[in-house]
Amino acid sequence: MLARVSSTPTFKRLPRAVREQQMLDAAVKVFSRRGFHAASMDEIADDAGISKPMVYAYLGTKEELFVACLHREGTRMMEAIAGAAAPDLPADERLWRGLRAFFGFVGAHRDGWAVLYRQARGEQPFAAELATMRGRLVEVVAGMLDHALRAKGREVGATDLEVVAYALVGATESLADWLADHPEADAEKTATRMMNVAWLGADQLLRGITWHPPAD
């Protein structure tokens, strides 16, 4: 008698943490291409090589899965920046290393950047999640500037620091979005370009040199 062959697909048993990373990898890829609304859980499951019920069982609904992708990619980005920008470095080198780590992340994880910067913006409640992550990044940059100023015996008001940090983060995000669309571009050269734009202004700030509008 011939053995009965099951038509049910079988999946290799893997540790839960490994399986979840596979799902997140697949979800980031699909979400980056299609956006949240057009992406389907069937496609994500197929891309991950697992069953759709397993995706739901491990990571919940499509909305919960998208938030999990945001958290993972945002955490990767912040850890890369924090690990590169050691507090005992000179101000310019600290900023340069942070920028290099940031653009290095974008260059290596273009799908992740697309999910973070493009797909989550304007989509509630994801925009709130993105705003929280962006706020943490602004705090890191403001802290770096404050540390550099204090090392030179100067203090700048919290609002001024926050404004400069938002400006630097906004310009950096825009250039990172350009990098994501140009896979031939070098991440480190892009960081150098951003450093030239950012540091020329930040260096003047550290020296106490500011521009004032002409008198009426």
C-alpha cells in the first residue's frame, strides 16, 4: 500500500525569536513596496515561507505587525547611532560618527527606511509612533550639541538647542531619503556631504557666532 502523502505544507521548527525575525524581514520588504493598506498578510506569509495563521499567532494583526516593524527598524537605527557617537569624542567627530552610522543604516536597510520614513508618515496611529522615535532622535542630537557647548564653557537655551536639533534631523532625513532612492550612492560620502552642511553651521554656534536680520 502506498503511503498517504499530506497536502498540508510542513515548516521546519525554529526558535520563536528566529521565526519572528523572519516574519519581520518579510513584512518590512512587503510593506516597503506596497504600503500598509495594499500589503497583504498572505504575501507576507508567503515571503517568510510560513503559514498565515502562524503570522497572526506570533505577531498579531496587520496593524500590530506594522508597529512591530517600526519598532524593530527604529531600534536598529537608534542603536547604530548611539553605539557610534561615544560621549568622550570631540564634538565634530561625535557628530560625524553619528551621521555615518545613520546613513550606513539607511544604505544597508533601504526597505526599513522606506517603512519608517515613507509608509508610516500620515498614517494614524503609525504617525504617532514615528513622531515618538523622531523625538528621541532630536533629543540625542540636542544632547550632543549641549555637551559640546558646555565643554567650551557655553550654554544655549533649551529652545534654541531643540530648534537646531530639529533642523539637523530634518535635513538629515531628507538626504537619507535621497540615498534610499540612489543605491549606487555611497553612504559614507553622503554622510560627509551632510557633515559639511551641518558642521559649518554648528561650529559657528559653538563659537558663539550667530546671524541677525538687518534692521528695518
